[in-house]
Amino acid sequence: MEDNKSAQEGARLLYRTIMLGNHYNNKPYSDESDELLDFLGRSAYLTLDVLTDLGDDKYSSDNRKNITHIRYLAALLFDKDTVYELAKTIHYILDNDNLTISDIQDILYGSNRDIDIKKIQRIGKLLYEGKSYRYVSSEVGVSYDTIERIESFTGINQARKDRLIDQACDAVREGVSVRTFAKQVNIPKSTAHTVMNKAKSVLRELGEIQ
């Protein structure tokens, strides 16, 4: 039993090292490393390099764009209840000595012309659930273009689609029906049919099925 537990911990550490590098494994709280993995798993586009550049560029000439992108990170952290929790997590994720938690709190609070941070979190949650841009725009009360900009930076909706394809590939391998797969992942049967067809195309390219 102990050997099995050690093997699992070893595999977990290797996965973190591959995804995050030794730098993050040396952080004092391993659960924060796991939180970073979860954060990156919600995004189809963000990488550690992008996050590092984002923190480094905070005081650059393109300041406004970088501040907007830092605020957009809140869309991936829709489960944080307070601005302080958000700021603390983003501070850890960006890992930049030039930015304090207080700096990030100020960025998140924003100005009168900025979208309320709770709305950005709400947008992220709805995109994570697979809602359409038009639905999210109407539900939150922000422009369609804003939804597009948040998605183009974070890739929340795209990450969900990628996860569905991965799940569909497993379903095809296991001979699961479209109806059963739809129930398993809680999507309409028509969507499940489309996703499973894409999964079959992927598996054909990999040579796993004919």
C-alpha cells in the first residue's frame, strides 16, 4: 500500500514538474501548484510563459492592455468569492516581484470605465459551462465583443470543447453510445453526435480505428 502511495505521489510530482517546472514545485504550498494546474486546465491558450510576460509587462508602454488581461484572468477564477482571494491567487500565478497583492487588488477593482470584476467572473463561469457568446452577453449585460475578447485571451470555451473531444475519444474506444455519452457529460444528443464524430476523426488519424 505504501509503495502504491509513493508511486502515485511520484507520478503527481512528475506531472507538476513537466507542467510547471521545478520552480513551482519548490513553492512552500503544494496545493497552490495544484491550483495553478487547475487554472491552466481551464484555458486553451494560456501558458506559464504568457503569464510571466503578462506580469513583466505590467509597467510597459502597453500598460492598459496588460492591465485588461490581468483582469481577464478573473474569468478563469470564477470560484473565488472575494477580490482579495482573486488577487492572492493571481499574484501567485503571475509570480512577479514587481507586483504586490495590493497592486493586483487595485487592478481588479479597476476604474469607472472597467467592467465589474464579478461580471468577468460570471462570464468565465458561463463560458466554462459551454453557454453561447450571445447568451452570455444577454445574461451578464455586456457586449458580444467583450465576450469574444475574454474568450480569445483565456480560451475557456475552447478548453471545454477540447475536454469534450478527449472524453468522446474515450467513449468511442469503449463503444459507448451517443445517447449514453450525452447523459454522461450532460449535453444535448445532437451535440454529443457531433462531438463523437469529431472524436472518430481524431482516432482515425491516430490509426486507432478504421
